[in-house]
Amino acid sequence: MAAGDEFRPLDEASLVAYIRATPALAASLGGRVDALSVKEVGDGNLNFVYIVTSDAGSVVVKQALPYIRCVGDSWPMTRERAYFEASALREHGRLCPDHVPEVYHFDRAMSLIGMRYIKPPHIILRKGLIAGVHYPLLAHHMADYMANTLFFTSLLYNSTTHHKKQVARYCENVEMCRLTEQVVFSDPYMVSKYNRWNSPFLDKDAEAVREDDGLKLEIAELKSMFIERAQALIHGDLHTGSIMVTPDSTQVIDPEFAFYAPMGYDIGAFLGNLILAYFAQDGHADQANDRKAYKQWILKTIEESWNLFQQKFLGLWNKHKDGNGEAYLPAIYNNPELLGVVQKKYMTDLLHDSLGFGSAKMIRRIVGIAHVEDFDSIEDASKRASCERRALDCAKAILKGRRQFESIEQVIAHVRSVTHD
Amino acid sequence: MAAGDEFRPLDEASLVAYIRATPALAASLGGRVDALSVKEVGDGNLNFVYIVTSDAGSVVVKQALPYIRCVGDSWPMTRERAYFEASALREHGRLCPDHVPEVYHFDRAMSLIGMRYIKPPHIILRKGLIAGVHYPLLAHHMADYMANTLFFTSLLYNSTTHHKKQVARYCENVEMCRLTEQVVFSDPYMVSKYNRWNSPFLDKDAEAVREDDGLKLEIAELKSMFIERAQALIHGDLHTGSIMVTPDSTQVIDPEFAFYAPMGYDIGAFLGNLILAYFAQDGHADQANDRKAYKQWILKTIEESWNLFQQKFLGLWNKHKDGNGEAYLPAIYNNPELLGVVQKKYMTDLLHDSLGFGSAKMIRRIVGIAHVEDFDSIEDASKRASCERRALDCAKAILKGRRQFESIEQVIAHVRSVTHD
């Protein structure tokens, strides 16, 4: 499969030669590799991404370099992330083919993945949310994706033997895990050269985060859970920039942070980034569009995403309750009443985890290293600060009070209360 | 190092030949291998254990066979447990040399460990507790052992990189982990051919365990935590049969169940087995010795074990708080007040985990496959049943109510209330 035995960073010219020498990639272009056009489109933080087009089709080629792209070679980062990305794409793709692009080719030595091109009019969900586009199927699709990928990689479905083997394998993706630890669970709560915020407007807010003992107590618990608890194979970076959408289609990309970790980290990333999008809307409102209806749609999507996820996840659990999953053996949890109580507890705990992780992800996007375009695209810094501050205050309150919420409706009510909408 | 490339089960004769051909073992016997005496002493459930004596010294040789010794070859079990036992003995021995025997020789192909002979008058702690012997240093020693082995293998001391590497390695000890899952967290709560109890006296009690939905809800949470949460390198079977004692010395043996799991599983195993010993005392009382003072000593030992463990563990934490441990970075948890709050929460959570796991271990010893000599040696079955029932009721109450306890003194008060002593 490998077209080269050693790593070389590709450019547009050498990529063409690589594709011509690699049957799986050439085939994905209909074998028409005489005249290829190549466009580098990596707007993420980490990797190089090329769209390669022949007159018979297109393919995406993604290459990891031994550093973080947006920082440069001053921040080294293992190329092995490409291996874990390819592994997770294949595993999650098997479990949820409708919402994960196929991998056509993986070259471990080159840290290179060839995968299905997600065609226009697909755009990054975050950009759609900024533009105010409605995605009526988003909640259904994401609930499907999260329920399938998380349930089928957990001990609700698998034996301990299978689980431990997979856990061990993904333990090697530790550099990516450490990157998350630093940027999500550490830097925002300390003085760090990587932090930035909308200064001077949020100077006091950033300082308050660093001095909030209650918040630090909670973030420590979440960080330990993130490192220690191998609950399911998570995507690991499921924000709205890792999702490509049209009104009819939802495709999840970029799982290079995948490892066995708490399910709530994925669910929280998705919901937390929707809440960020919600708080950014006031900054995008203008006379032509006050965005009020769109804000309601975002809240409805958050509510539906959780409730549909819960419904689908419990559906899978009930369907497979007599299977090989070792968490709840049928001989013990053998009556509907007990199973109902067990499931209610499981989902409530998962909601609390998701709210904790989701809030942590919101906080880090406001006072940590990597911000979101939802806010960054608001030109007026003062207006932007007011949106960011409300999101930050909301996240802090949810993080600290997460165990009080018993339903997503209560969370939505809290989000609404911050803005009095 | 290996004296043989392939596995052969040894007997007393072939063991002598093996030792003569193995320099590290011959050296541990002062090189005097002409006239060796060999005695098989494995009274545990799993392995063969030989004491080999020359006129210059003694050594223990332990061999794992590919099944569980007490059941026979109808219950196959990986010989690789010897590898994990040797690994854990070495790692825990490095961290706590006073309370762990040295490994002189390990032969992976033969699943064979040569280690320090723990000399008479050392006896198994469980036997000492049945005999009513006082061990004034036991709490100190076990607090030392638990604090050192658990702290130094956790993220309070280590980097995530080191931690994940070790976690991955011990994931391979999955068969032993599954054995625990079955006998501790599953079988006692379902109809299983392996379960036994003091019948007919405890028939209703065993049935009540199988029908207690509240208990099953809690045991599911503990089981998931046991499988999913890689908190520290635990011994994995730290009952009073895995500890050898004199009044001056405490030696922990038999860590073949070692893997990265919740710390509370070890602490709970030790404390839970002391509570079993406490409830067994009434069955050992006679006119010469009513055991009342001894019961008080056991309770005092439980109290001191936890409190000294907590003190030593927090002492290590404070000593190393500016080190490489990644759970609580000094730049974030940088003030004494916050660190105090964080530590209090950590220790309270750990107490609750320990009480949960400890209670689960008590329950399984009364209605599961493997019982304890503390009770089994009480000849009068009716008297034995009354001791067992009180222990079982106590364990069920602690397991369900564990989050209400804020100190070990409150737990002791509860244990006392069951017997009105």
C-alpha cells in the first residue's frame, strides 16, 4: 500500500507524483491521473489538506507534519496522529458510514491519508452557523453519529478483552491527549504565554477564571476523568469546525485526537460549540436580520441533539442488552424496571459529564490559545466582548452547577436566562 | 536470564534441576545447591509455590500454570499473570522496599518467579487475625505500602506520557481483570454455579442480594469504574491473605492481578477484609477469650490504616507538589488554601471509592465463589451464619450509603452499630 518507505513532506508537485504511484489513490480519481489539479485547503490548526481533482473525480489527501501547522516547528507534534486519525475514521466509519468519509489509502510512513472528498455545497458547520443557515437534520445526524460511535466502542457493547486491547492501542496517541490537557484543562486556568483574549475588555474576566478556586476544583476532576477514564473511542475534537454540512448531509472529519476517554467529552464539545454559536449571534445581527429566530433554532438543535442522542443510545442499548457487552450482564440487570433505573442514572451521569466538558471547551475558546471564528468574525471588539462575556459566564455557571441539571431543557432555560431572550 | 525457552510445569525434582541451571537462583541459595530441600506450600487459589532450602539459605519459587489451581484445568487462565506479578513486585518493591519481597529471577517462558523467602515467624495475616494476634505496626506498614505504591504510580506524581505507557502495558493483564469482574462484580448478584453460601442459613440472604436493585445499581457503577478508570498501578488482590506478618514486619505478596485501576480497590480490599475479620471474631470467642479487646483492636487498626494512609499520601503529595505530576499543575493549584480544598475533595472521593469496593469484596466473600477462612473456620454453621449475616448486612449498608461517610470514624461507628458492641 505504501508508495514510499520514508517520510517526506509533500508539496503540490510531489503529491501528484505520489498519487500516480499509488493505485488506491489513482483509482479514486477514476485512473485519470494525467492532468490533476491540486488545491491546498487546510484551514485547520494542525495539518496540510489537499483537494486533488481529475476529470473523473476528486479525492482529499491529508498529511501530518511533525509539528503543529498553525504554530510552526517551534511546537513539535507527532506525525503518528495521522495513524490514529485513519484508525478512528475507519472504526467510526464502519459504525456510522452515513456521517464519516471513507478512507481510501493510508501510508503510515508518510503520515498520509487519502479519503473521500466531501463535495460542495458542503461547508464547515461553524461557517454555516455564522452565516445563519438552518440545518434541519443536523441534530438527527449528530445524534446518530454520537450514539453509534460511542455505544459500539463502549463496554455496553464490547467485552472487556476487546475493550482493553483497543484502549492499549490508543494509549499511544498520548501526545494529542497531552495537547488537549494543556489547552483545555490547564492553560486557561493559569498564566500562560499561549493564552489570549479580547483585551482589554476581558482582562478582568480572564483574571477571574485564573482566580476562581471553585472552577479549578471542578476542572481538576474533569481533567483526571479525561486522562484516566477509558469509556469509549471518542473523536476527541468534535467542535463545529470538525463537521461539514449541507441541509441534507452531515459529515464528521478530523478525528486525530481520538482515544478512549469519557463519552461526555465528545457530546460536550458539540453542544458547547453550539452554545458558543448561540452567544455569537448577537454580534452577527443587523437590521436585515436580528438573528432572533436563528438563536431559537440553535437552542432547539441543542435540545434535540441531546434528546435524540439519548433516545438512539438507549435504543441501541435495549437492542443489544442480551449481547456481549460486559458492563450490565443480562443475568443481573434482567428486569425492565431495574434496567430503566440503571439507564436513567447512566444518562444523567453522562449529561453531567457532557455539561462539564462542554463548558470547559467554551471557556478555553474565550481565554485560551485557540478561539472560534463565531466570535472572531464579530468586528466590533466591544460588541464581541459582550458576546464572549455572556458565553463565559454561562459556561462557568454550567460547569460548577452541572450536577443540578436533570434535563437538557433545564440547561436551555439556563442559557436563555443569561441573555433574557 | 531464562533457563529454558519453553514452558514446562515443574515438580519438586525438575525444580531442583532448574535452580541448579539458573545462576540468579543458585546465588540466592548461597551457591550451595548440592542438597536442596523443596516444599510445595501454595495454599492460595491460583499458583504453585515452592520453598527451596539449601544449607546457606532459602528462596521462594512460584510458577503459574495455564489454569486456576483450585479449580483445575476446567478453568483455564493465562500464565502471563506471572509476568504481571513479577512486574508489579518489582515496581512496588522499588517504591516500598520495606514491605515487598525482592524478585531475584523471572523467567517469562516458564511463568516462574524466584523471590525472597519471607521467613518464619511470618504468617499470613488472615491466620493471625483468626488466632487473635495483635500487630501493633500493621496499620503503619500498610499505610506506608498503600501510600507509596498508589501515589507514585498515579498522575499526582507522573506525566501523562509515562502513565499512558504503563496503562497500555498492564491492559494485557486483562484475563485477571476479567476474573475479578466475574467473581466480585457479577456472580454474587446473579444465579451462578460458582456461588456458594452457608446454606440453608443464608439462603434468603443470598437471594436478597440477587434481588436488591439498589445494590445492583451501585455495583454497576463500581464495576465500570474498576474497568475504565486507570488511576494507579494497584495490587489488585490486597486481602489479608496476601499479607505476611510478624509483630515487627509486614510483607505484601501475590500481585498477579495488578493493573491500572482505581486506588480505592486496593484500600477497600484491605479494610473490607479487616471488617470481615472483625465480624468473624464472635465465632472464635470462647470462655478463655471473649475476643472483645481484639475486636476493638481490629476497629482501631481500620481507623489508623485509613488515617495514616491519608496522612502519608497527602505528605507525599505536598512533598512532590512542584514535581512532574500532571493532575494538579503547580501554576494552577498554587495556593495553600486551594490545595487544601482540592486534597480534601480527593481524599473524600477516595474514601467513598474504598468503601464501595471494600463492601463489594465483603459481599463476594459471603455469597460468591471464594470464601474466607475467618468465617470458614467457625465450626458451628449456625454461629458462622450469624457472623456472616452481620458482615453482609454491614457491607450492603456501607456500599449503598458510602457517600454519606465523611470520615473513617463514622464508618467505624456504623460497623459498631451492627453488633451493638
